[in-house]
Amino acid sequence: MEYFKTCRGIPVYISDTKKGEKTVVLLHGYLETGEVWANFTELLKPHFRVIVMDLPGNGLSGTNRSENSMEFMADVVAEVLNHSEIDRATIVGHSMGGYAALAFAEKYGELTEKLCLFHSTPNPDTEEKKQNRDREAALVEEGKLNMILNVNIANMFADENLRRMRDAVAMISENAGISEPEGIVACLKGMKNRKDMNPFLAGFDKPLLLIFGRKDKYISENTAAGLIEKFPNAEILMLENSGHAGFLEEPEICAQKLIEFIK
């Protein structure tokens, strides 16, 4: 079932499989929309109720004009769950969606059953990364989104996967063009200004799954290794043949691990 719901004053585009005793919420990453989860949802829906949405500033959803902070995204997710009469859910976030998932788990612990970070970290932006966000925002405002897409989307995948993932690259790029420029800029501001979530995650007392790709161009092996060491209670999946999009590059392995984690 697909529908719109006004949450926190903006329209939010939602997809809900409706059936399942346990609920999984899938939150997409930067320059993506909920459609990026379409094939992965098919693997999960025999086991769980799956809810996917276009996060604020992305796809068919509206945007907070000033900034789509991670806390604002968390508030929107909470309203979707309340509207859907869901008391608790496993929150899965990819990249930017992982930042939003962390904000949700901190703010709405009572609604969080388990947490999965898919190619995401609790680390804040470095100063260099913040400068890159500003440069990307300027390009978007100048109408040069394609310059960003041509680099960023391809970099999501391991080099050896690019050819077989060309349809996914095209899908993500096409859907990114649906998003309003001010929404993308507001998301860049939200990511740039997000806080360090390491202290929160260190005290997180619910099940945690961290998924990394050994060939990820955005999260280095050293960064992943540091997080694995920092959070010894977390379950870990290290994908040998994935970059930054394991749910697209190695979907069956990811789905099997997530199903086991939730059950």
C-alpha cells in the first residue's frame, strides 16, 4: 500500500506492506528515495511488515525549508509509526538514513526495538566533509545536480559491481532528479550539522547490527574496524564484495542476516 500522510507539516510518501507480526522500517540514504529498497523489501516481506518512506527533502515527500535535521527526520518517522499504530519497530538506516535512525533511537527509544546501521556511522562530519557538503549545496543551488550524481552514485558501488549494477545506478540517479533542490540542500545542512552519536551508541542497550562493505569508498576499512572495536556488543556483517550499497550488491546475504537479527 502506498499513500501520503502529512507529518510535521509536510507530505510524506509512504509504502507499507501491512502484514507481519514484527515491523521493519527502512530509511534510505542521501540522493536516494524509498524506491531504492524495493527489491530488498521483497526479500523481507514474507517475514515482517515493512515500512519505507521518502525522507524529508527526498523524492515525493516535502521538506523543511531551512534544514532537514536528523531529529526532524526522526520526528517524521515517529509520526508515521504512530499513524500506522505500531508500538515498536526495528529501524534500519542506510548512510544518511542511518544518521536519522540514530536520532530516532535516541529520541524515541520506546518505539525502537532494534537498530541496524547499513553503511553508516555515529561519527559526525569532519571539517573537510563539512566543506564538501557546502560545495555540493552550492552546486545544487546552481542547478548542477548532475555533476554530483555522476560521481556520487557510481561511488556507492564496488568497481567490479558497476557493470551489473548499471540499472540501479540509473534508478537512483533518475529518482534523485525528482527531489526538489531546496530539499537536497536542506538534507546536506542536516548531515553537516548532525552531532556526534558515539556517546549515545556506547550506552545503547538494545540489539545493534552494523553492516559494512569491505570495498566501501565512503567508509574505509579502518573506520569500520574502529567502530567494530568500539562497539563489541554489536552484531557485525562485513560484506566482502560490496561497496556502500550492500542491500543492492549482495542483497540475499544482507536479508538473511537481517532476518536472523530481527527474529
